[in-house]
Amino acid sequence: MSDLPTTPDFDSWPVTETVQTATLTEHGLRITWSDGRSSDHHVLLLRENSPDPVTTHPKAREMAIAPTDIADDVSITKAEILTSGAIRVTFSDGIETAYHPGWLFGAAWFGPEPTKPVVTWNATEQPEPPTFDGPVALKTPEVFLQWLEALRDYGVARLRNLPQQDGLLEQIVTMIGPIRESNFGRQYVLEIKDDPDSQAYTSGSLLQHIDLPTRELPFGLQFLYTRDNTTTGGEGIYVDAYRIAEDMRHAEPEHFQSLITDVWEYNNRARTSDYRGKGPVVETDANGALTGVRYNTFLRAPMKAPLDIQARAYKAYRAFCARAQDPSYQMKIRYEAGDFLAFDNRRALHGRAGYDAKGGSRFIEGIYADRDDLHSRIRTTKRQLRTKSTT
């Protein structure tokens, strides 16, 4: 609706429910909606998010004043429903503004939101990554969005049939967000080095792990673009660490408790850099939901803790390792030329079978990025598609 007021952001707010009544309360405003529900909106929430050009910068759509610029005792003196469906509010400090009903409904609290269950998987349930045609995804926003959502939901997703093109890896990653550089550079090639600073630069097998647990915040996303692969062996081995953690939460609660509380340190073993990061193997939020893992057996430093804590931590770590090495958890894939694999580095453990370096050629490029950019791109792509559908 073009006659509705702007909002204090750039999101699109469809009007799914209309305002029936707007009543002043002690703390702000109570709205009843066409679906029969009601919502209370605090006066300070409304005043701080007023879309007027003094409170909200008209171009940046950010708050342009300090919270303390608003009087502690500010109140709403009048509220009325306009013919457009917006609500015009007058505050005691003289500001009069109108609020978009879609934004008000979206900002409303109707009680605790149900937690969306995380889709975890094992080898039987997910023998291959969710896979999409690469050229189609790159030219079709709806398919590109499906690939991004699969990466978000499963922790791993693949594009196939891409051309052999210099710069294509960076081009696709920057469609999601900025590249995050590491001590391996802006971009790296998984090749054999005479003096490797990581086991990844050998032809040997690699145990399941996350990359760069040595950082304060391990990198959230990793992308691998296979330019060529005619070698024997070298299959990628992927494990959903969230499934392992959830299985241990129920089957081995004492080990799970250690995994979320006991802190390990990781350090890289390079001659020219010395990164060190600490954290539990499994990260959870205040509600106990899984948010990430920090697991890498070959970069783990000795634990400095009382012996009883060491004893329980080592037992829990070994129990986690046993599951990560269990084939029933492992998705095994061959890297084919034209494959573009994306995975959540803080969820999907990755490893590799050894390969015969003399039996063919192998050229795989890699780049890191962050989860935040994935979630941002999903939201903005949905916004763009909604806007496109209404024009």
C-alpha cells in the first residue's frame, strides 16, 4: 500500500492483519487485530522507532537520536486509526507520527514463539548434500534462495554443473556476502605442498573437524569449488555435529554436559603464525539450543585443568570422536569437476579420505565467509522477491 507510512528499516511488512482498535494504556498502546488477538506496545518502543525524520534518519533508517533524548515520562496522548490502516500517534513531547500496521504487527509480542526444530541428519537420512543446478541457481533468484536455505537448514548444500572459470568461486561467494580472509589467504587451493602448514596440503586422510577453531570466532562458512579431479580416493566425509550432540544429549547426558561446559584450547602449528582459541566442544544458547561446535582433534592443545575435570573432558571428547568416526553418521561424496560445495564450518564436520596424488590431477579452490552474511542474504532475497511479486 503506497499510502502507508515508511518504517524504521528497509524490510517489507505485508499487512496480513488489520487494526480494529487502538487504546491508550498505562505503559503505551494496546492494539486489537482482525484475527482476534491483541498486543501491547510500550511507549518507549514506539517513540524510539518513530519514523519521523528527527527520530529516524530518513536515508539510513537508523535511530538518529539518543534514547536519553526522550523524556523518561513520555506518554501517548492520542491514537487514531487512519483510513489507510495506519495508526497515528501523538506523544506528550509533541511528536506526531504514523505507524505502518504491518510493522506494528511484526513487532508485536503475542507470547513466546515456538522454537523451530533443527533438521539434523545421519548417513542414511542424508547420503548426499541437497543439490541444485549451478547455472540455473546463478540466474534464478528463487533457486539461489533455495540453495541458501538448504545450506542454512542442513549445514551443507551443493551446486553442480558449473563451468571451469577463473574467479567464479569468489563471484558466487560475494553474491552472499564479504569474504573472510584467513592466514591461508583470501583464497586457497587444496594442493600438496613440500612444506605444508596444514595437513590439508597433503594427500593423506583427514579426520573430521572444523577449520580454524583457533580463532576467537571460528569462520562460519566454507566453500569448495572443484575445478578438476581425476585422482583415486580423496572423497569428502561430512558429519552433522548437531546430530551427534543431540544423540549424546539423550544417550550420554554426562558426556554432553562436559561438551557444553569444559573448555578446550586450540592452536595452529605454523611457523609464521600463532593463533589460539578457546571454547567448549558444543556451544548452546540460553535455552539449550545448539549454536555451534569447536572440534578439531589435531589442533587441540593440552588441557590445563584439575585432573578430575581433565578426566571427564577426555572421556567426553573421545565419545564425541567415536561418533564422528562412525560410518553411520558420515556423508561421503566425491568431488566432481564443476561442483561447488558450501558448508557450515561451525556445524558440519568435514574430513577426507586419502588419495593417490600420482594417479591424476586434483584442483579444488576454497574460500571462507560468515554465517551472518548467509542469513542476511536469505532475508534480503526474500524481501526482493516479495517486492517483485507486488509490483
